[in-house]
Amino acid sequence: MTLPEETTTTPASDLKPKAKLTGKVVKTTLAGVLVDLGMEIPGIIHISQLSETAVKRVEDVVQVGQTVDVWVRKVKADRVELTMIEPIGMDWRDLKPEIVLKGKVIRLETYGAFVEIGAERPGLVHISEMAHGYVKTPGDVVKEGDEIDVMVLDVDRKKKQIRLSMKATMPKPEEKVEPEPEPTATRTDRKRSNKKGKPQSESYELPAEPAGEPEPTVFELAWQAALDRAKAEKAAKLNKKGKSGDQTQDDILQRTLKNRLPTG
């Protein structure tokens, strides 16, 4: 007796949105398709999720018994809602400033490059965000088909615009610091340094003499000497005259004393 093969089922509760699965079409209806996923509950594909273009008849896209690739949309208690349209890699709520993504250049314009990042729409790298330096045209930096790293700068969900940057993922160039000019050596400094750069014996300057009276000229010296001689001669004459007067007075006194009569 041969035992039937055991069918391993995956709990539907473990499925996450956008998870890719493979199933088998077991039934078609006007509204959609019933798919066996090998789980305890079936998968359902609505007719609107069979293709990106409008579908009039389910049988125009799939047939019973066909194996199809599907992605999870929602998991409910009695079914798993599926889609055959490959979902975008990132939803609008997943796009936040400063996150870094891998992207592929799909179109170049004069003002920048459009990059596919797996979102609903491609993002734009403006020419000013392509490099740290000046960029003349986007083609000077990238070409269509290049895979690049980009950082999300801003997301406008209403306008469905995504602004990206390439230079934000690049290291900033080092700023060149100009060396300060060395001070010019003076003549005294050059004398103090020998060929090996060692200071020589220092030369000292004599201090300036304190300011005083100006030195007399030769004429002034001669004139002063003449004045001194004149004063000396005058003083000698006065001294001689004084001595003569004293002698005369002494003679008079002696004669007077000699002629006086003696008393009693």
C-alpha cells in the first residue's frame, strides 16, 4: 500500500506584502482567478491585477492549470489577495530624506539625469547634484544604463517628484590651505645666521649718549680763556693795592707812636 505524499503548507500569517509566490490556476471567473498556493487558504487574483493594461476576459491572460508568478497584496482570514503586476520596490512612505539607494540611469536631460530606484516613478538628479565640482553637461558624469548610488533629498508625494543627489554620497574634497608667507629676514637677522642656520655672535650697538649741553667750539674756548686771564689779572692788582695800603697805614701808626709824649 502506497501512502499519499504529505503536502507541506506554509502558514498564510507568515506572508508579507510584496512577497513573491508561485501558484497554479485552478479556476477562472468573470471577476478573476482562483490560485492554489499550497496553503490552507486559496489565493485570489482580481481581473484588474492580471496585467498593467486593461483586461476584458480573464482567459485572455491565464488558463486553468497554468503556473503563474504572483505577489502578495493582502492576507485575510479566508484568502490571500494576489497580483500578477510586479509591485514597485519602494512605496512613497518608504522614501525618506537622507536614505541611500542603488539606482540605474534611464534618461539624460540638459538639466540632469532620471534614475530608476524601484519606486513608482524615477527620481531626478539635478546637474548641480551630480558632483562637487562644476558639471557642464550630465553626459560628462554618467550615461544611460549606469548603476549609481544616490541619496534622497526630498519627496513630494502630491507632485510625485523625487529629488536625488549623487554628490551627497561622495566624500567632500579636501580644502587646500595656502601656506602663510614666511617673514622676510632683516639684515641683522641674516648676519646672525651662518650657512648652517646657527646664530652667530650677536653684535651689540652702543647706547646713545644722554642728551646734554652742546660741546663748545674752539672760538668759545679761546674767548673763555681770555676772560679767565682778565679776571685773574684784575684780582692780582686788587690784592697788590690792598697790601700797599696796609703798609702805609702801618708807617703812619709807627710815626705817631714814636712822637707821642710820655705821660706822668
